[in-house]
Amino acid sequence: MRKMFKEGVSGYVFFALALSSITALAVITIFIIMNGAALIADVGLFHFIFGMEWLPDQGKFGIFPMIVGTLAVTLGAALIEMERWRSMPMRKPRTSARSARSSMGGSANQFAVSSMA
């Protein structure tokens, strides 16, 4: 009974934490969109995304180098992790005595008795 209560409470706690995280992300997204919409309208969406310079003092707001840099770092990290993963030794799955016996079609005692007859 006590275990079920703890599991129920922990489920609600995790749900509340997940909901608060999603709410925080939604608020941040709305804030960025509301404050950035005027800038993107002034500069133009194409020049904002594909512009090559970020010079706010001069009114140049191109984020293309930032997008390319983010993709390059992400790709580099993925390649490093893939190489590290490839070099890890592979472990054979453990088999218990019980699963080994069941693959022989019965228990080890049955096999020993039948071979003695």
C-alpha cells in the first residue's frame, strides 16, 4: 500500500516537473518570437537566415554563419561519438544456467537420466 502511494506521488511529481519545463520553453519561445518578429520584418526573412554578417551596430543581422557553425559542431560531435562507440569492445550477452538448459529442451537432470538408460 505504501509503495503504491509513493509510486503515485512520484508520478505526479514527475508530471508536474515535465509540465513546468514545457511551460518554460513555451514562454521563452513566445518571448523570442514577439521580440524578434519586428527585426525579421525590417531585415527580411531571407536576409536574416542567409545573411553572412552579424553587425547589429550597422543593421546587418545575418545568422547563416551561426547556423553553419552549429551544424558543423553537431556533426563533429556525432562523428567523435560514433568513433568512440565503434572502438568499444562488444560484450556477449549473459546466459544463465536456466536459459542454457531450456535451450537443450529440458533440465540438465533429465538429460543425465536419459543418457544413463
